[in-house]
Amino acid sequence: MVRVLILSSWVAHGHVGLSAAGPALQALGHATTQLPTTLLSNHPGWPHVAAHPMPPDEIGAMLDALEANGWLSGLDACLVGYLPTAGHVDLAAETIGRLRRAARPPRVVVDPILGDLPKGLYIPHAAAAAIRDRLVPLADVLTPNRFELGWLTGADAATMAEAQAAASAMVARTGAEVFVTSPPFGPAETGILALTGTGIRALRTPLRADVPHGVGDVFSALIAAGLPVERALGHLDALIVASLGAPHLKIAEAAPVWTTAPPCPFPPQAET
């Protein structure tokens, strides 16, 4: 069992943000401490949504209480996800600094949730810039999608060669491991472009339609829990298959299937 502190959005209905990452890790037997950066009725893609960002000072007070109770010691990882404002980015950076003063600091995983193709940014530019300038340099692991990789590096990532060059530049700048989700493999494939201490690898899975929201949140959580990327992608692909056409990921309903799935059956392929 690992212990993971997660800062991200929380939805009352469905599985995105904390409401995806937390249940997925708990289904695998891990412990989570969850801090909501914003409260929503559901994913904003639905016709009706109610939302309320949590004030950073209130989140900070929650952190103080958790620390006073002794619940911030012994963490294995800190996962930072959705941050709606630059003030939330400041809070996340301060939290990472606080955690790194521990005798055994946790690994920091940053899922830089900025936007996606084709819409582009879906958080304010000031928040995105703060993530780029303040938070990305603090990460041990980064899990951007293809759009986020390009935005954070200022480079094109429309082809595999461009995505690899941009990810390599991110590694050189931060020293972090980088797992690019949904890289430009082609029209029928998706997967992960992984840049780690073992080199550059591409793990490929079929691109499927009618996939519910929250897949990226689950993947980042599995990586935060320390799962090798092959095993994380195996779990994720099985969860996707079980959830096709459903309104939300079937994290609980399909747990017996996806939690026991083997590692990704598509062998790592070196990229040149």
C-alpha cells in the first residue's frame, strides 16, 4: 500500500479529478488524502453544471489541520492535478515545499491540466503560465497530454518526432520523468510516450471511441502510486474497454476486471 496526497477538482457525480483518482487508487488498495481545488456538480461537458473554486486559504487551513493531526508524514507521493487559478498554483508549490522538508519526502507527480485539442486552454492564461513557470520545475514526474506538452515547451508536437523532441526538452529543463498521454501515434492508436531513466519508449493501445472523461486522471494516479507504466496502461486500457459507451468510467462496477488486468500487452517500442 502507498499513501498519496492528491490536489485536484472534485465532482459530486461521475469520475474525473479527485473523483476518478481517489476511487481508482482505493480499488487497488492504496490510501489517499484528497484536497479539492474546486467543487463541481459534474464534468463541465454536461449540459448543466454548478461549480465553486475552493479558496486557496481554505485549502491551506485544511493542510494545516492534516499536518497537526500527523497525516502529512509518511506520504509516498503527492499528485497535483486541476488548479483553476494562479493562486491555487502558488498553494500547490508551497505544499510541495512543505512536504519536501520531511525526512523522507514524497515523489511529486504533476498532471499539468491546461487544456486539450482542439479547444486549447481551458484554464486562465495566468494559471497556465504559473503552472509552467512555478510548478513544472518542481515535479519528479510530469504527465502532459499532447496539447499540454506543446504549450508548456513552446514547441510543436503534431508528429512523433516533434513530440519526442518537445518531451526531451522538458526532461532536460526539469530533470523529471515525462509520460505524454495521447501522443500522435496515428489515427488508430493511442497510448503513452514515456521518457524515463531507461530511455524513450512508446506504448501503444487501440484508439477507441465513446470513452468517458477521467482517463487522464486515473493514469496520473496510477503513476503516482508507483506503478510501472506498462502496468498502469494495462489497468487503464481494461478500464476503458469496460466503460465504453457509458456516461462515466466504471471504476467501481468493473473493478474485478480492470484491477486484475495484466500489463499492457503491446511491448515497449524504442523511438528514434
